[in-house]
Amino acid sequence: MPPKKKARDARDSKKLKQTKLFESPKSSPPVKWQTRQAANQHPPASASKRPEPLFCDSSSDEIGDIHFVPKTPEVVSLSDSDEDIPISPKSTRKRRLTRRSSPSGSDKEPDSSPITRKADKSDDSDDSPPRKRGRLLRRRPSPSTADATDSDEHIADIANEVDEERILEDRLRTRNKKSAFQKNLEKLKRRKMRGTRGKDTSEEEEEEEEASSIKPFKGAKPSKVLDDEDSEGEESSSSRPSDFIVEDDGPVHLPAQFSMETHQDLSHQFKKIFQFFVHIAVEPPEDRATFMHQQIMNEEYFSVPLQVTRRKLLGLRDSLVASSVWRPEFRKSLERYPEFDLVALDFAVPSCDACHLGGRLSTRLGRLSGSPYNRFGFEELPAEDSEDKKEYNLGRFCGKRTKTEVVLFPANRQHSLFQAIRREIDEARSSLSSSGFLRVAYFGGKQKPPKSLGDADALCDWLDERKIIEMEWHKLKTMMESAHHLELHAKKGDDED
């Protein structure tokens, strides 16, 4: 009966015992990740001594991630303890990874058996000791060596193509003669080596003969005589050896462009200009031009303020006052005469003599007055019959611009300042000769000028106490502000006729 048969089989299985190592029941647990070839062959005895392979994943789905290394000239670099063993890169055998199955189904052995690499019988032997596998390093041929070999081969091919029998040795150029530059250079080297020793007369004669034998080629230009310059240089160096080092004990004089005078206020600069013009005014009329020119060239105390003020006024005139459409002849006439008067017309005149723009109407009449003057000394030039035009029909805004242009011109501004100083000095001179009237700045101030009118510094103190310098500065400041107001009116549209 079926139940009895099952009971008998259970008793028989309990009586089965393992008496020897290699005796095992017919049934064995299934082996995971075993190839078909590994199932039919037994692993060699030395396989148990080998280390685990590089790739040992438990899942058979990742086998596609293993790739073969392409054939490249590689060398195996092992660890420090092992010897370097080169491995041929030409082997194309596929190494397969197998899992050794346990011969017995004992419960004491672990489920996962070590994975071994199975190769051909000719590669592995039972007696060979296990060796460690190192990392493979890829060696690439350097491009420099490849280029060098290519260039050597190219040069060798070119050399083989040349027929040595056809080379003419007579045509090869050799430089047997030295140029004049090389000879002079050798002479300088010899003189430098000799130093302060005596000169050999025989060498000098030979050098002179060589120099005389040199003939210039056609079209050559004469060069400087080096012998005279060298002799002069040696004499000066021997006589004055200490001039090479410059003593810096004296005071350092910086150029005017880098001094602090250029960074002072314009009012301070104007006061220095006023003092300079007082010094000019006390000089005789015939010596004023020469004195002014010498002071500007030699004295930075007076030349720097003049340059700073002139640059400031020219910048205002060119950027805010003068128009770009004014003709050069018109501007030259404005610079020639020191005074300008503007009169309103009762009627309008077509066109404007300043801008010459179409559709403009002139409602002002500008008239130049005064005499041309010398800008050094401010003396009037002799009258000449010039054909310069002195009257211009101007528009409303062009008339204002022209008047400001004449006043802000640096030479005209300096001329008007000098004339004001000369009038004050003339009044002081007349008051000393007779009991005249002099204006004072405040009650109790100095009424009498200095006794010596030739003392320019004393006159400056007297004019400064009477506030003459302050009044002249106020005039210049007002004209500069009017130039800025002209620009503001132009932005608002007040310059239209």
C-alpha cells in the first residue's frame, strides 16, 4: 500500500551515513553559475591554491559587462614583491570564469564556492606556483619619436636624390675678408681689454693701414669716425671717473607738471598772476616784453599759474562757448581785438555772420574795438591798415556767445587785468606828486601807497588791502559762470532766434 512504502523509504534514509570522504549520496545540491564545459570536466588540483579572479559577480545577468582588452603593446607591472614578468599582448584566448562545485554535499561547507579561472591545459601546470596578477598599463608611442623618424626618413630620401658628383666646391662661398664693422668691433674689444695700459704703436699703425686700405662700395654713406670718439671717451673717463655716480645730497626739483602748484585752487593761481603783472607794470614800457618772456621761461612760480589758468579758460571757451560752425576767419578777428560791443537792432537782418545757417535772422550788431597788442608786455602794436571786418550781424544767442568768447580768451583776459593794474599804479603815482584822492576798501585802511613805486611786492600788499585783487577775481568768476549759464540756456532751447 502506498502509505507503508513511504514509511519504509523514510527509515532507509535515516540509516544512510557517510563513512568516507569521497562517498556521497547520488543527489547533490544544484550548482549556480556553472558553464557547460565546467560541468563535464573536473578542476585541476592546483586550482584551489589560486587567488580569486578579478570579476566574480553572483549574478549571471552582468556577464555582458566583461569585455576583452584590445591588442596593444602592453607590459604587465606587478606589485613590489613580485618580479616583472612581461605578458605577450598577442594572446587572443578567451578566459572563462567557472565556479568549482564541491564534491560532497556536506552541510559544513558554505554555499558559495570560490570561483576559479579555467584555461587550456598547456598554460597551467600542477607544479607551477601561484602568481599575482598586476595592473595592465597601456604604452602609446610618443608623437615626437614618430615625427622624428618621419623627418629622418625624409632627409635621408632627399640626400639620396642629390648627386654628389655634380656639387662644385669652387662655388661654395667663404668669407675671407672682414667688414669695416667687424674690424672696428675688434678694435674696441682690444682697447677694452687693454684698459689703462699703454698703447702699442705697431698695432695702431697696422690698424691705420687696414683702415686706409678699406675702400667704400658704390653708394656708401660716410660713417662717424670711431677713433676720435673713443679717444675722447677714454680721456673723459680717465680724467673724471667720479662723474659716473651722481650725488643726491642736493634738493630734488620736480617738473612743474608734478608739483603741488598745479593742484591749488584757481583763486590762489589768480593771485600769483596778479603779482606777476604788478612786476611787469613797474618795469619800463620798452623792457616789459623781454622781462615777461624771461620770467615765463625761467621762473616756475609765475609760469605754472599762467599755464593752469590759460588751460582752464580755453577749456571753457572751446566746450561751452564757441560753436563748431563758426568760421576760422571770424574767430581770428575775435582773438585779435581785446574789446567787443553788442548793440540791439531795431530791425532784423537775414542770415547770421557767425554761424551762416539758413533761415536765421540777425537782431544784434557786434562791433570789435581796441587796438591789437603784443601778448608779451601788452603794448599796443603800431596801427596798420588791415582789411579785417569789425562789424558783424549776429543772432540773439550768437551775439551772447561772441561776447563771452572775447572776454574768456586768455590773452584778452590778461590784457584787461594788466590795464587795470596799470591804472592803479598811475593813480598812485599821481597822488604822490599832488594831493589826489585814492579809494580805500574800509575806514582806517591804507590810503597812501608805498613810497617806492618800484617795489612790486609792497604794491601788491597795498592793492590786496584795498581789495583790488578780490574785485578782479570777482569779474573773472562772473564771466566763467556766464559761460556755464549759456550752456544751460542752450539745453532749454533759448538759443533759437
